[in-house]
Amino acid sequence: MAKPTRILFVADLHGSAVCFRKFVNAAQVYRAGVLLVGGDIAAKTMTPIFPESGGWSATVEGETRTAHSSEELARLEGWLRDGATVPYRTPKNDWLELIADRTEADRVFLELELEELRRSLAWARERLRGVGARLLLGLGNDDLTPMEEVIAADGFAELTDREILHLDDHHELLTLPYSNPTPWSTHRELPEPEIARFLDAKVARLENPAQSVFNLHVPPHNTSLDIAPRLDQNLVKVMTPGGEPDLVHVGSTAVRASLERHQPLLGLHGHIHESKGSTQIGRTVAINPGSAYTEGTLLGAVVDLVPKGIRATMMTTG
């Protein structure tokens, strides 16, 4: 009996350093040969660390922590990274000027985010040395496009976004590193017709679509994988008519159509953190592991691929 190709799939880490560490370390826990991130690697925010008399301080959600030595400063920055935000050492006056200039703030955030990515990749390379696991990274709608170049240049991690990758001798990986439009107008969104064209062009390059894995950041529309609470016009408050959250389907119609048409072996999705689960679309097994990055909890899915199909799937929490 052929040894399965074991994939550990996660998505929507959003800059949580503790979740990324758990993910990389899980290669040995689950004996996974392929570690796959399905988008939204980047943090959404940066947090200033202000110099003070004799030290530094940072505040997140009303909690302030201070540092009075280089060791304590390193721990302070680690606390911020584990909390899914990018640390930025800066005088308070400079920070106030920065946040008043959106263009400059975006430039600084990009530089910091790329440096954080390089830092994470270097740590993963060292940790996975000799383990025999591949690290495959795809981007999502909240990621920054220059991150592609950092991953492509890494030499150990593999960028999934541009090429069809072979997972083994029988299974190929196709990636959609975008979402359909969201209310937040995030970095990497495409209208549904463009998603359809993108996927058709990618599928045309597959040797065997029926034995392939579709790594599509956004889940298929009108399934158990794309349900999210409807928000008010300010995109803050959950609408609760009758006292219960108003749930709506927000996935991609083009993604669903592609899965229905091409019937790949497996669809791996993220984007909708609340919709952890799996479903069938024809013969296709579609999975969204969900995300609990704000809690520092890693949600994932383990899938065993064998030459003729899927031997087993398992949802993970840790």
C-alpha cells in the first residue's frame, strides 16, 4: 500500500506568531510531509512601542506592558507578535505624525510586514531542517502582494500562488490567492467574473484536474463553509433581528462553479473564520478549518492523499 501524502492545512493566521510556531512544530506532531497555508499570513495592524524614561512601553486593548532591558524589550515585542500585531519602535510624536499620513503609514507597515515575514521564514527553515516537510505558502485578500517576492526568494518555503505545484506523483496543487469583493475593500480582491477566468486559466494547466487539490482562499458560496454574521453599515455591529445573529453566505459563486464544473479531489479554503467544517460538492471534498488566531489557537485540517483519492481527513485544534 502506497504511503499517503499527508497535508496539514491552515489559513488566516493574520500575523499570529504563536499560531505560526504551532503550525511549523505540528509537522512532527502529525507527521505531515506538506505544510500548507491557504492565505492571510500578514498581520492587520502595527503597534507602537514608545521609548520612556529608562525603558519602553506598548499598549494593546487597554493593557500596557513595559520593558527596562534588551531582554524585556524582546519579550515585549514577542508579546505583540503573539497577539497578531507588528511591533514598531518609535517616538510618540513620530507615531502621531505617521498615522496622520496614510500613504506613509502604509509604506512603513509594508516594510515592517516584509521584515516580519523574513523573520518567520528564517525561523521555519531552521526548525524544519532535517524534518523532511515542505512549507507551501499562499497569500489571501488581506496579504500584501510584495510578500510574494519574499516567499519566492526564500529558497526553502514555496510560493503556491503563481505556478501549479506537484504535491507528489499523482496530485497537483492549484491556488487562488484572492477573494471576491468584501465590504472592507482589502488588498487582493477580484470580481466574480475575474475569479472565474483566473481559475479556468489555471485549470487548463493541470495534467489531471480530477486528481488535483484546489487551494482557494475564499470558500464556495452557499455552503456550510461561507457563513458569516451580517454587519451594520459601519461594519462593526452584528445585526441581530429577533435577538439572533443574522447569518449570510459570503463565499464566491465563481469558486463554487469551478468546483462543480471541474470536480477536483479536494478543495481547501479559509477566509471565513467562523465557518469551520467540511462539505461535499459532487465528488469534491471541501474543507475550511476556520481560524481562532485572536485566541492564539491553531485550527487546521490533516488530509491523507493516496494515488486514487483521499484516505482520511481530520480537523485539528491546538
